[in-house]
Amino acid sequence: MAKLFTLLFLFVSTFLFAQVQSPEAFLGYKLGTQFSRHADVVNYFEHVAENSKMVTYQTYGKTNERRPLTYAIVSSEENSANIETIRTNNLKSIGIEAGSANPEKAIVWLSYNVHGNEASSTEAAMATLYKLITEKKDWLENTVVIIDPCVNPDGRDRYANWYNQVKASPYNPSQDATEHSEPWPGGRPNHYLFDLNRDWAWASQVESRQRLKLYNQWMPQVHVDFHEQGINEPYYFAPAAEPFHEIITPFQRDFQTQIGKNHAKYFDKEGWLFFTRERFDLLYPSYGDTYPIYMGAIGMTYEQAGHGFAGLGINTDEGFELTLEDRVAHHTTTGLSTVEVASKNATTLTSEFKKYFADTNTKYKSYVLTGNADNLNALTDLLDIHQIQYGFTNSGTMKGYIYTNAQSGSMKAENALVVSTNQPKGKMVQVLFEPKAKLSTPLTYDITAWSLPYAYGLNAVASTSSVSYTHLTLPTTPYV
């Protein structure tokens, strides 16, 4: 009787989920035993979307080499049927769209493979998608998960195609093997050999511009950027290291710690090593963790050992073999754990997100800029990409902090560009325009100076008073 019941259960389970195949069944190999080509990843996401009412899958652009940039929207069937209302209510709650709303659905955005040769995360994206809709459906009742399976398809395929050409069969875990010596330029950058993880604020690359357009249409409460680091490193997840930019709120600090503790629970259970803080700070605004955090989200980087050096498996200096299967499992675990914490705290996330945008208490209220017309136009183009409001003034002379001599003074402001912090994205304005970032410690992971007036070679004054200007309404981009 027990055997008959087991067979019946297996039959019913197979019938219920027959339409949506696992990555292993669809691809023909177990995740972690091969590097998937970008086209195969796209095919799998399309397969899931075609066979599940919980997933929609769309293209938001193309790379320079014409590979599609894609994203999946994953949620319950009920939420999926009302997804546009959920999206617009989120924007209404923070003042980006007209109207008012108090949404209770959290939006989590998972970005994979911004560095092409940090390739385990795209494999994990497929596993995460499948597990969400088959094993973790309860979390999706109050949560929308956006999955970008590969931010940098050109770099990923450059790496995956090279590795699939040169690897031994079975793979060779020796560090001296050819499959662990990726040739220049490697898969890390995009087509133009640009590091897309330094391009969130500058939007110099086609991938960044198209992604930011979509990001601003959703404005998630949580954003995770999946990476890889050296082969001898334990896994890294939040909380981040100091310095934290001063605009980051106590809630943002605390919530990333909550997420980290949840990850630690799963890692401890499996005996997986990890670390937090140490060196990945939250300061420079052009990363996949800092840009979202200045847009009100809980922005985080997750770092798995591996990188382009590891291949399908490699012997580490510590005397054990690090496999791609290990790396996929770790990234899948933290991705799912992130969604779990967001789902358990969805109401808090949305209310604190709303508070972040309502608080416009910044030191400088207006930034006034003059100078070369081409430079001003280039700056306004950038502001348009980030959907930051601006205008112009003929107010004669403006007093405040003068950027050119780093002291208080006055500046003529005829036909001057004005960017005010009195707008929904006022905190991001402060971060991008502030004359000098405040450091809680002198040791930082990367860049410490980026102020836009200096970067664009413009005369500028930062005023503690609100400067009136002729308001320009940004053109609205319809959601597709």
C-alpha cells in the first residue's frame, strides 16, 4: 500500500510539474557540470515563462554584439495578473508617479553576471528561478522577484566559449592547466572592455543605459549584485564594510545585517565558510550595490570564490577542490535566502522605502551650474537617464559653496542649470553632486571622488537655500 501511495504521489507530482522542466532536464546536464551559453540560458527562461503563470520573461535591450538583455518577473499567479498595478503603486508611494499608494508587495531585484567571467551566477539564476516557482511559492505571495540572468552577455559568452573550447574532459583541477589561464582580454568586461560594475552612475555603456531605464520603472526595495572573487576566498555577503555613505539610513544598515544573518544560518548548516564586512564598503555610487542603496533599496554585493580562474573545478591553495557545482549552490542559497527575508518583512520594506523618499533633509538644497554648453548638455543627458529633475534660472548672483576654490562665495548664475534635492531622488542628487564625501574611515575599496560638477568641468555653487527655477518635466517613458 505504501509503495502504491508513493507511485501515485510521484505520478501526480510529475503531472503537475511536467510542463516546467528543471534546468537539468531542459539543458541535458546538471547545473555546475558545464558553462551554459547565453542563448541556452535565454531558451530556458523562455521555456519557464511559456509554461508558468508565475513568470513573465521579456527583453529590455541588446548588447553591442546583439545578444538580448533580458529579465524575468516572478511572483504568485495573482500578483502576476496584477503586476502593472503593483509596479505603479510602488512608484506612486515614493512620489515618482502621480497619486498615492501604500503598497505591501516587496520588489526584489537579482542581478547576475555583471562580470562575464564570474560565470557561476548565471547558472545559479536558472536554479533560483526553478526553485522559486516549485519549492518557495509561499514567498511570492507578497513579493515580486525580478531576475536579470546575465547583465553582461558578451563578456559571459567570451569566457564560456573560450572555456568550452580548451577544457580537458574530464576537467583538470590543477592550477597549471590551460583551462585556468584565461587569455586577454578575458570575459570580465563588455564588448568595449568596460567594467559594467563601475558604470551604474555614469551610464556610458549601452547595457547600463538600457538597464537603468528598466530599473527606474520598478525601483526595487532590495537589489543584489552577484559576483566572484579569488579562488581561496570564503563566500562574502552583507553587512558591508565601512565606510558607509552618511546618507544610508539606520534601517538600511540594519536590514542588510538581517539578511546576512539569514544567509549565515544556511551556510552554517552546510558547513560553508563565509565572511562579512572586511573590505566591500558602501561609498562610491556607481556599483550594483551602492547605486540601488542611494535609490532607497537594500543594495548588496555577494561574492563567491572562483572567477575566471576556477573553471569547472580547481585545486585551491588550502588543499581542497572548488567546483562550479559548489559555486552555483552557494549563489542559489543566498538568492533564495534574500527573497525569504524580503517576504517575511515585505510590509516593513515598503514602508521604510516610502520614508526614504519622503525625507529631503539634506545640507545643500540646490546645486547651480554654469559653463560650457556641451558639458551642460552632457550632464542633463545623464540626469535624464537617471530620471532626476532639473531646470534653469537667471537669478543673477548665487551664494554658497563654490566648487572652483572650495570655499564660500558667490557666482553669476545667468542661464544656469539648477538641480534641487527637493524631489523624490533628492538623496541621489546629494550623493552625485556633493563637493566632498564624508568618510568614516580613510580605507576604501575603490574610488572616493566623483562629484559631477568636477567630472563635467563646470562652474558650480552648492546652496543651502532652495533656488527657484523654470521646471522642466522629464519625458515619461511608457513601460513595456
